[in-house]
Amino acid sequence: MILALVGAFGAAVLYGVGTVLQAEGLRRSARSTATTLWGRIEAGWLYVVGLALDGAGFLASVAALRSLPLFIVESAVASSVAVTAILAAIFLGGRLDRPTVIALIVVGLGLVGLAAGAVEGPGRELTGSAAVLLLVLTVPVAAVGLLALRMPVGRAVPVLAVVAGLGFGGAGIAARTLKVATPWWHEVGDPVLWALVIYGILALAAFGVALQRGSVTVVAAITFSMETVVPAAVGLIWLGDKIRPGFAWLTVLGFVLTLGGSVRLAKFSTAESMIEQ
């Protein structure tokens, strides 16, 4: 269980560091006067490193989901904004006010509660019609995302944030229930694997567009809520995720604290918001 927890919290660190590096890379690119392609790449290389760390964070979360319940892994990933807030305050010239420091402490306490209540074990593998259903559900999620692109900005942003949250949550469910075939190439025909890939792509695309069009705080708050609440419910009701006997109250409290603290810290998820303070 220790290694799985390291994977979950490691994913949060990787996502948090990746966000800061992407923000700094964009900031350097904006200041650069380079006119050649190589010059622009050199100015924004940190952005590429940040994207790579995001990819590593995704893989770490997938590995953690092989043996930890959805409610703790998804909550840990959402808490990556705490890492972003701290690093951005140190390296990007922002500052952490008292409410933000309190939110950081709240997130930490919430994660401790979740870790205490989690029971290690594999998720229930999805096969047959259930696996196909998980893949088919990517269609309405994608359709809503495409529809949102045609909406006015004020209405599109929250819809795109919901799509992003469902995408991240769907990817988490797929990772939790993926059956690892032997030999590995037999996995290519598994609907759950393709659901994992498609949900991941939808989530990243919708989240990126939503951030470009709307408030970071609003987008992150909606996305984190959908990303954590929906998979947690699915895992506990249908996928065999378990809470340690006698720890239900602590797990619920930890979930609420982690989600609430992460939403409060969402305003620090980009460099611009840190610098403005």
C-alpha cells in the first residue's frame, strides 16, 4: 500500500510541478524576442518539460489505481494545486495569504484522513457489456464537449469544465478496472483500454479550452468536483472499493476537506493569478 500511496501523491507532485513549469515556459516565450523556430523552442523549453511531467503524473496515477480506491487517488490528484501554489509562490513571485495557507493545511489533513480510511486491493475488472458501456459513454461526453464549443463563452466554460471532469474521472475508472492481459498485446482489443485513452484525450482537450476561455478558479473547481465525486461514488457502489471498518466518518471528512481545500487553491493553478497578487 505504501508504494501505491507514493504513486498517488507522486502524481500530485508531478502535476503540480508540471503546471508551474508550463506557466514559466509560457511566460518566457511571451518575453522572448526570438524570430527563429529554434529560438522560440529554446525560450519555451520548460513548457515541454511541464507537459512531460503531466504525462508522468498520469502514469503514476494509473499505477496507483491498480491497488488503491478511486476516492483517494482522484482526491490526491486534485490536490496537485497545493503543490502548484507553493512552488508558484516560491519561484514565480507570488505570495500565499493566510486563507491560502489554511487551505494548504486543510488539504494535507484531508489526505491523511483519506489514506487512513483506504483499503488496498484491486478494483473489480470490467468485462463484456460493462466494458463496452464504459467505452460507449465516451460518445455522449465528446458530443457535449463539441456542443459546448458552439455555445456563448459564458455558458461554454462550465460545460467544458464538466466534460473535463467526466473525462478525468472516466480515465480513472478505466485505469482502476483495466484487466492486464498476458501476453500484453492481447490488451489492444480491450474496450476498457480504449476508454482510458479516449477519456484522457477528451479531458485534456476540454480542460485546456475551458482554461483559455474562462476563469481558472471556476474551471478548476468544477473539474475537480466532477473528477473526484463521480469516480468515488462509482468505485464505492459498483467497483468494490472499500473503506476501512470504523473509518467511514474519517474518510468522508477527509474527502470533503481535500476537495474543499483544492477548490480554494485552484486560483493558484496558473502563473498569471499568482503574479496578479
